[in-house]
Amino acid sequence: MNQFTLTNRTLGAIGLLGAHYMLIAPLLPMRYPALAQSAFDGLVGLFFMLTWMGSLVGLIRLNATGNSSFGYFMIRLNLLTLAIANIWNIYQALDPNANTVLYRILDAFWPICMVVMLLVGIIVVRAGTLRGWRRYVPLAVGMWLPLTALVGKLMGSALVHMDAVADNGTLYILLISGAYASICWSLLAYLVWTTPQPQPISQM
């Protein structure tokens, strides 16, 4: 009986579809406010994180974190934190902005999974299994959270005394952060799509 398996090429192609969430999801509700009180954010966030998890599965198949037990554990921990964050996406889709204790706890796993991704990126760089530019892509993905925080801090300070443009400051931050995310998650998916998987060593 044939088993259905998603290849890395398939996971990478799907990942390219979900890579633009950080650019699209925050901006559309600014144009269409009704989306903020709908299932929109939860549903698109669910798809984004599922495609991100697919890219992580691709990295596991590529042995991107090397042979250390720490790398083995951390990339799987990343999958776990993403799975928990996806429960928040489902909650958000069913009951937008519920603001219950459980809702807030689950919401915390968004930044947690980003921090774990940063650690995974560092491990991938140190392992050196991936070559060339591919080696640094997971780290670039993990850098999204600190870079977004830095951009927000710098632009917030610059706009604080500029009332005429302060209202657009959030838009600029979202555009910069979203564009960076779109590029990095696209590269991650492209990496998974195009990098040949290592062949298992045959036993004599």
C-alpha cells in the first residue's frame, strides 16, 4: 500500500504560499477594519504556521541542525511551540479577541516560537550542514522578532515629536517588518524546495 508523503519540494512550494502572512495579515485590517473582528487573522495565521512547520520538517530531513542532541531537541521544540501557537490561531478564528486567560497564554507562544527559531538558526549556522547562503536563512528568519522590535523602537523615537506623520508610523513599521518577513520565510521555503536531501548510507 502506497503511503502519501509530502516531499521537500512540495513542502517548499506550499511554504512559498504562506511566506507573506506577516506582510498581508497586519495591513488588510487597516484597510478593512471589519477583518479585525473576524476569523481572518486566526485562519491566515493557521495556514502560515502550518507552512512554517512544513519548512522545519524540511530542515530536519536536510539534517540542518547537525548531529548534536541539542540541535535535534531544539528544532523539534520549535515544532511544538508552533503547534501550541496554532491552537491560539484556532481559538482566534472561533472567538476573535476572546481575551480569556487561556487565550493570552496561548498567544504568548507566538513570540516564544520566534525565540526558539532564533536559537535554531544559530544552531544551523554552527552546524554548517547547509552550505553557502542557505546556512544563514534560518537565522535570518529567527532575527525577525528582535529586528522588528528594534525598528519599532527606533521609528517610535523618531516619530514621537512629529505629530503630522506619527499616525503613519505604525504603517511604516508594519511594512518594513512584513517585507523582511516575506523575504526570509520565502527564502526558507525556497531552501527546502531546492536543496537535495542527503542520501542514506547503505549498509554493507
